[in-house]
Amino acid sequence: MSAFHRWLRFNLVGLIGMAVQLTALSLFNRALHGHYLWATALALELTLLHNFAWHERITWRDRTTARRWQRLLRFHVSNGLISLGGNLLLTRVLVQEAHLPLLWTNSIAIAACSVANFLVSHHWAFAQSSSSLRVKPS
């Protein structure tokens, strides 16, 4: 599958994940009485697990050489750190300094992190093993 087709699938999963994240953020923010950074972190964790499951089935279904727990760990380390750092930083700055609404700021943060998340997913979290790239002798 071409990188472009993976990018399209990645964005499809990402759009669904964005709906999950924004819905969860709204609910968690109400439940936590406006502690929006905690609500952001919880919504992000739920979304990471959601997106990993769908990326396994749709985006990188042909790359299953590593064990699932290894892919999940790499996905969490890479996409998790990028998304957590980006979401918390941008949400804090845009809410506190720019006075933008929470769901708008989170949408901006998601979009800002998406390219980096795709690249680390494609080249590391769901990377093909070197043995699957070798040409088999005839």
C-alpha cells in the first residue's frame, strides 16, 4: 500500500478519533468541574487506545510482524508523547492566553500533531521488520 493511501486511512481513523476525543473531553471536563488539562489528558488516553485498535485493523493491517503489545507500546510512546505534549501545551496556551473555547483549542492541537503522529507511526510504531523487507532467494 502506498504512503498516500495509508495517509488517507490514517486521517479517516483520525477524524473518528477526533470525535471520540472531543466528546470525551466535553464529558470529562464537566465531570472534573473545569479542570481542563486533566480532562484533556484522560480524553487523549481514551483516544489513543481507540485509534490504535483501528490503525491495527485499517491503516497498518499488513504490518503485523511485531507482537501487538510491542506495537501498542511504540504507538503509546510515540503518538502518546507527541499528542500529550502538543495537546496540553497548545490547549493551555490557547485557552489561557488567546481565550479560545476548549473544544476549538483541542481541535487545533489535534490537527497540529497529526503529521508528526503519522510519520512516527509509519516509520516506527507500525514499521515493517527488516526481515519482511528482504528479498527471498529464488
